[in-house]
Amino acid sequence: MSEHPGSLGKFPTASLYTLTKGAIAGFNRSLVRDLGPKGITVNTVHPGPTDTDMNPAGGPVSEIVGPGIALGRYGQPHEIAGVVAFLAGPDAACIQAVVANSRGPETLRDAVKAIGPSIRPGTREEAAAQEIVLVAVNWSKLPQALGGLPDFGGRIVIDANNPIEAPLFRPADLHGRSSSELFADLVPGA
């Protein structure tokens, strides 16, 4: 899930954020070609500014991006959920996924039930054991999210993170390394 890269770049220090969103779009197109022949569908949802804890409507970032929003308002999570539910619902039943968070699978049961039968809640270990793993957490929480997991054994791990922390959207100090290098250190064998 990614914002459309064209809607970004309107606030200071947005270059890294914008780069990662554009990379997700390009990566999606490549995955379609790579995984389509295997019967695996790939979709990227570009919802644009959405009213969340990380980027609330009326928050500091809304003053910068708000004037450029075509609808004149932030999107709501439930509006995006419908699209995601379709992609993960019976009409896209060939898509299987395990969703995990830091609070445990029981906290995801209602959300997963609303999405459909092809998605199931699991532990972070179960999610990390899948053939393709998508990691999307706040940058500062990556060590906690990935720490202690077994070697990925050559499986694909997608880094959908960027070293930007909300709510200020300032780059994290990477000590001269790239975010991909730091992420790779956390996913041995990927």
C-alpha cells in the first residue's frame, strides 16, 4: 500500500519518502511480470493522504499537502479498506496472506474477518515464514519487529519502509549508511 508518488514531495525532507513510494510503484510493475505467470496477482493501492494517527487530518502535514488534495479532504481508512477487501476477498481468492502486528494475532481477527477468507492473522514468526514477506512498520520499530527471527533462507523480503518518523517527517540518522543496508542487517538470509 502506497501513496501515489505524484502527490508527495510537497513538504520539507520529502525526497526520501517520495523515493520509496515511487519505488513501490515500480516494484509492483516488476512483480506483476515475475509472479503473474505463477498465478499470483500483485496490486498496489495508492490512497493518498489518509486520516491516521501518523498523519491526522488537521495535523501539521495537512497544512502542506491539504491544498493539493483533489477531493478537498483526507481519505478515511474505511474508504481504502473497501479496495483492499476486494483485492483480498472472494473475487481475488488466489491471493493468500498472513497479517501480523506487535500486539498478536487475536488483535487482528476482526480486521482479517472483514477482509476475507484469503487472509489470516498470525504471529510475526508465521508472517516471516511466508515465501514473500512485506515489512511495513515505523522505522524506529524495525529492530523490535524483526529481532530474533530465524534466517530467511533466501526468501524474498520486501522493505516497504522509509527512514522517516511521524509526525515530523524528518529523516532518521542512518550514520552514513543507506536504509536498505540497515534493513538488510535485520533480515539475514533474505
